[in-house]
Amino acid sequence: MLIRRETPADQAAIHAVHSEAFRREEGVTPIEAPLVDDLRAEGDLIAALSLVAVRDGEVAGHVCCSRARLGGDPAAAVGLGPLGVLSAHQGSGVGAALMHAVLAAADALGYGLVVLLGEPAYYARFGFTAAAELSIVSPDPSWGKYFQARTLAAYEPTQAGAFEYAPALARI
């Protein structure tokens, strides 16, 4: 398996990955697929943090991070998501490899935090905890424990306050 940055040639495959990975109802495109397209079109997708997993020459998974604001600081944190893996590759380590790679890349870029909305039982193994424990205020209080954050090397305890996703994420 190869983890690399997305290229323009990957965009249709990325859309297909999220369409399949998040499909809840046949014939209905899940919001995660056009969300990545919107983040990219609006300039909020961070190119260095949009990664694909390639297995047997096929894009098997994708993860991305987008611009965010934390307590008014546009450089402190990024919003992670979506993370999608084709069903044929789920449970084989593709998602974990993508998570490790994107966290390492965000760390290398000097961000202090990665924030996401997701299942605590899955994301705890990557070091995520409830964002509220780090004094990060969720855009929606009903998200509770599902709104999570992970500190990186550049984290400072002053990186706290209200978290704002990129507009495309905030619209969903």
C-alpha cells in the first residue's frame, strides 16, 4: 500500500471512495462525497493534508484536513475529515495508515491540534480525546464526546476556545 498526496487525477476516485464508504441509502449520494469537492473548490482543503491510499493501483481510501479557526487563530488547528475507505479494503489497515500519515503530516506542518467529529471508540487509538477536555468549544454542543481533538508537537495550552470549521463543513 502506498500513501501519497492526492493529485488532480485522483479527484473522481476520491469522490467514489466517499460515495461508497458513507452510503446509507442506495441511489443517494452521501454528503461526504461532495463535501471534499466543495472544500477543494473553496480553497479550504489543505493540499499537503489530502492523502490517498493506493492498493493494487486503485485509490482504496482518502483522508483530508481543511482550514479551521480556533479561538480566532487560523493557524492553530485543522479540521480532519472525512476519512473514507472502500468497503473491499475496510478492516485491512487502510484507514489506520491514512490516519497515521495525516497526523504526522499535520505535525510536520506545525499545527498544534487536529480536530474531528467521529466515533470515540475508533479515534481514541490515534490519541484523540474529547475536545472539551482541552477547552475547545464545539460548534454544536449536542456533539458532546464525538467532537474530539488530538494535540501535536506545536500544541500550546493557550490554543483553546471556539472552534470553527471551514464553511463547507459548517454548512452540513
